[in-house]
Amino acid sequence: ETLRDLDRPVDFLLLDGWPSLAFDILRIVEPKMADGAIVAVDNIAHFRADLLPVAERLSRAPYRSTRLPFRSGTLVAVYGGV
């Protein structure tokens, strides 16, 4: 609920914990993302099924993303046309 009332642009979003809520959180925060904002998603390999919608969203415009070679998988994306 508190994320719906953000009053300034978001520069960094860390999605770590509650993987089943991650996509909903991304959808709520996305309209408030600053150009060039960074989104980091931890444990992308460990919670593959829950985080699949997040990974798919971050693989398309307006994002550019890459997966870091950590065992549990970390996906990092940049929002916008920086």
C-alpha cells in the first residue's frame, strides 16, 4: 500500500524477499521509475517460477537487463533510455 503513494521518482528498486509479490511490486513502482533507475532482483534462479514474470518484464523495453553470475542468480536491469 505504501508504494502506491510514492511522491518522488524511484532510482533503485531491490526485489529480494517475497518472490511471489515481486511482479506486483514492480508493476506498482514502475510508473514512478526515474530514467536510468536500476532494478536488482536477487535469487532469480532459486525462485525461477515465482520470478519468471519479473524476468520477462525486465527483458523488454524500456529495460535493458543482464544476469550476474552468482549461484542463486541476480538480475540487474536499467530502466529507460539512458
